[in-house]
Amino acid sequence: MTETDKDKRITELEEALVRLEALLKKAHEKIEELERRLNLNSSNSSKPPSSDGLRKKPSPTSLCPKTDKSSGDKQGTLVIH
């Protein structure tokens, strides 16, 4: 390979590198946009709740106040089966 052929090949590879870097940057921007859109739901956007999908809803908390009493039969009672 002659010196001019090497220089020509180096130039071609540098141009290809610039094109690939631009393509990679564009792909990263697209991924970031898609991830941002994926993280949107009805609580942080104007989307309706029906568009949230089949996500498990948080379990409701009890409206009864917590006590120290145990649940079930009282102590000292005789249970006959």
C-alpha cells in the first residue's frame, strides 16, 4: 500500500468515525426521549389514569387506628370445637 493510499484510507476512516459518532449521539438522544416518555404516568403528566397500563396499584392503608390489643379471641376464654 502506497503512502497516498494510506492517507486516503485514513481520511475515509476518519469520515466514517465522524458519521458514526453523529449517529450514536442521535441514538442516545432518542433513547433518553423514549425513557422519559416511558416514565410518564397519570400522576406526573396530563395523561388519563386509564393509560397507566396494568401496573399494580398500592394497597390501601387501614383507616382504623393502631392499638396495642391483639386480634382474635380474648385471653382466658375456652374455645370448644
